[in-house]
Amino acid sequence: MGPYEALRLSRRLGLSTTEFFALHTEAGGTVLQTRVEDRGCVFLGPRGCTVHPDRPLACRIYPLARWVSAEGDESFGHLEPHPQTAGLYGTQGTVDDYLTSQELPPYFAMGDRYGELYDRMVAIMERIDPGEDADRRTERRAEVDELDAGSLATSWFDVDATVGAHCRERGLTVPTAIDALVALHLEAVGAWLDALEARLPQ
């Protein structure tokens, strides 16, 4: 789950993103919490998903899977639906029809925009520590998965906290609209990366 999905879910629940991450996520803020008793999603109620209009990308695309190569090539596969899934998937239409019906294009677009920032961050970190190998990166990913529920792997996931600090530093009013918040969040993280990169030897 990315910042855009967390922002939408937080607003659905009437929470800030800070509160949302603390109350409803695990694995460093990248995964929704599951219930201890049955490992079901924390938002699964007796009549189905309780946050359905703002469900995250992984839930929207199910039972499809999406892969994007390093070159940007996109492909899709089909997952075997869980026997208890109550969804109606059908066999007619195209993948594009399904993606549109599930309102996925904005989620993909946001994922791509945040993905570009992530790739830039990784490139900067590799310049900071060029000796770090793939094994250490794998270990760090495993460490994130083991973080206590409600902990964040990185503070920049938290849209409200990041945008709030960015606006205070610049004397700006914090917007309330999701699109405006996301735009400022991307700007704030980009500015942080600019500052970090400026301190590196050329």
C-alpha cells in the first residue's frame, strides 16, 4: 500500500494519515493489519469490505495481478479467487474494461509517480553507500516486515505529517482536497530528495 491509498482510506475513516498508519497498518505501513483470530483484513465486516469505495489497489485489482518491468512494460495475470470471495468477476470483456470498472487508472498513475520518487531515493542511497549489496537490501526489507504494527518504515509515507511540515516551512495553507494533498506530498518528498542530493559529492 502506498501513500495515496493510505490517504484515501484515512479520509474514508475520518482520520489523519498519522492516525491511520498507527491504528490500521503493519509491515512498516505497507500492509493493512489483519485480525489475530482469523488473519482476515481488519476492514472485512460481516457484509464484506467496510471501506469498499476507497479500498487499496491490491483489493481493486483482485483477482488480477499486475507486473511492470524495469523497462515499463505492463502485463497482467489471473489469480485463483479465494473460495470465500463473494465477488462476481465474469468472463466477458477485456482486462482494460475490468481495470476501468474498478477505477484503477488513478491508482496506477499514483503508483507510477511514487515509484519514480522511490527509484530516485534508491539511486541517492546507493550513492551514499555504494558498498551496500543486494543481500543487505533484502535484510532491510525483512526488517521492515517485522516492525511493530503501527510503525512506519519511513516518515515520508505519512502524507498529513509531511505536507503539514512542508506547508509550515513555506507559510502555506494545508489543503484538504486529496489531489492537492498528493501534489504537495510529491513536491515535499521531491524537495527532500533535492536537498539530500545537493549534499552529495558531484
